[in-house]
Amino acid sequence: MHDALTALEALTEDEIRLVLGGATEADALVFDADWESWVREGQEPPAGVWRQWVMLAGRGFGKTRAGAEYVSAFARDHPEAAIALVGATADEARAVMIEGPSGLLAVARADERAAMRWLPSRKRLVFASGAEARLFSAANPESLRGPEHHLAWCDELAKWKRAEAAWNNLRLGLRLGEVPRAIVTTTPRPVPLLKQLLADPATATSGGPSRANPHVAGDFLDAAEAIHGGTRFGRQELEGVLLDDLEGALWSRALIEASRGAPPPRGTLRRIVVGVDPPAGAAGTCGIGVCGLDQAGIGHVLADCSVTGLGPDGWARKVAAAAEAWGAHRVIAEANNGGKMVESVLRGAEAGLPVSLVHAADGKVARAEPVMVAFENGRARLAGHFPALEDELAGLIYGGDYRGPGDSPDRADAMVWALTELVVKPPRAEPRIRAL
């Protein structure tokens, strides 16, 4: 059977179903129980030394299965083990961690199930090896004061109501064995305890988005992404991304969400501008942001067309394509990196491309502040979802610092140039760019 399992690992899910269609029930059960054949990146225990393993992942990623498999393997290898199972409530811990479809009872091997004893009244699970797991509720932190454990499994820690008290009592009880450890399986929320654990050098992390699990129904994911895709909620619950406000951020995540709206109808915008932040080198990102001004004088971020890794001719063609696609009136490009070269490259990409060069006398954050004020007072909005751009906006810090992804907020800077032209400077009228 081992050789068959090894061969199946190289097959797609549909091919596996076809092969197993002719297998006996016993063979199918063996294959289902062979976690090594199913485990995906992000579900495997981290290498090296760690005290906490935090698995941040979207709903349906397979966090529970991974946690249950790790605990089961630990109990199998350590018959003397005392294990803590901690959920947001006792009912949730029982329903998910023990009795659920991916819980400890479900993932037990066929030859272990008869010897396992689940004692609900005592909140105790005895494994076939003799190892014991006790059920705890994070809502009752005092119950964790005193008991000692070799291992703890904490599920949905970001939902715990009395998180710090529960964790502190649990951590003090993790003192059995040579390397007592805790594993945390949770969807991300920016709660203090989770941020504290992620900042701990003794924490290892893994995880991934909901779509990483090929066994999650595609219809569910399509529907969920249609409703929540790109929003803060969707990025946390579906993509498994922890979104948090940095201290002193110009754009808070709440401001970003409050500024989001539907795109204005095509043909109703008074003026459309493409902002460009040229890269300093060939490997950099060229920020390309398309923004428009509606009849009420509100600026809308319409598109983020930024590109990475292209030379001057390449990103200039992308700028020209964006201007043509949106019927832009003008291209506003920062001239600090190349000056006249930037203008000549852009004009060379499309005959008649109206280009205005702007010189950055202030830093990126200082330039962004008036635009942020426009967002605060409702004169600027996001016409859709722009995750990469939004992450850069959230990384701009008062005082001139940038702590977002990448070395520079190129996408944000391009947006700032465009919206500065539209909602900060006095308006002006001019013809649109048309395809030749």
C-alpha cells in the first residue's frame, strides 16, 4: 500500500478519485488516514526550534485538520503526554477540535479508534497510546491555572474573549517535557495577543488562503469572493492575511474601508488623469494609477496598473495603454528619476500623449497628506478594491516614514500625483486622449 500511496501523491485530485474508484474500502480508508499524502504547504510543522506555531489561514484552508493531525501524532509518540485543547468556548472546542469532521476523533487511525475514549462529562480524551487531552474554554481562564501540559492546541485564538488571561495561565502550565509547545490555528484578526505572539522570536508561522485547499467547494469560494473579495474582512477571512493599523498611519484600515464605493459610470467623469511614479532601476516597480473626477468634484481611484521589472520602453507602453483604455486627459509623471528622459520615453510610447512633469520637493508622506485629507472629508474615494495599493497606503506614517510592503510606496505615490492634480490643485479643462 505504501508504494500505491507514493504514486498517488503525484496525481491530481480528479486522477486520485478515478484511481480510488476501483480501490477497496479498506484501501480508501488507509489512503484517507495517510496524512503525509494529503498535507499541503502551510499545514506542515515548521522546521527548527519553536515554542509556538501559529497557523494563520483563511476559512476552509485546513487549519483544524492540521492541528488535529499534529496532536494525534504527538499523542502517538508520547504515551505519557498531557495535552491541553483550548477553544473560544467549551462547546466550540468540543464541536470542532474533538467531534468535528476534521477533529481528533475523525483523524484517528482505524486501528486506534476502538481504543480511544472520549469522556464528555469529564472533558477528557484518552488516546489509544494512553496520552490524555483535556478540554478547556478560553472564556474561563482560571480553569487553566494549575494543570501542567506537554503540548497545547489553541483553536481560533483571535476569537478568545479573555485571551491574555487564558494564554498566560496556559503558558505557565506548559512545563512538562524537554520542549513544551503550543500550536495555534486561527483566522487572523489584529487582536493584541495574536500580534504579541507573532512578534515573539520563539514563534514559527505558516498558513495560506482558502483557495489553497482543493477540497473546498468552488461555488462557496466564488460566492464568498464575489461578496467579500478585496475587502478587509475578505482578506482576513479568505486570504488569511493579518491587517493591522500601524501607529501613526495616514490611512487607517477603517478609513480605507469607509472610502470604498462603486465605480462611477463611464462617460460621467469630468476629467481622468494617469499618475506615474517611474522606477529608479529596471527591477523596480513603476507606479501607474488612474483617477477620475466626477461631476460633484469627488476624485475616484479607478485602477492600479502598476508594473514591476520592465525597462523604460516597457512601463511607458503600459502608461500609454492605461491612458488610452480610460480615455485620460493627461499623464502626470514624477520627473525626479530621469527628468526629461521620463517625458521623452512617455511621449515616444504614444504620439500626442499629453504629459506633465512634476518635481518632488517634499517626501512621499508629506505629498500624501493633502490627499489623505481629501479621503477623510469625502472628496476622494476608492472605486473598488486595490489590495496592493491599499497595503502601501496603510504603510505611510506621519513624520516621513514608510513601513509598508516593498522598499517604496510606488503605487501610492502614483495615486497621490493623480489625485493631487484632480482634487488638490485648481481644476482645468482639456481634451481626452484618444486612440489613433
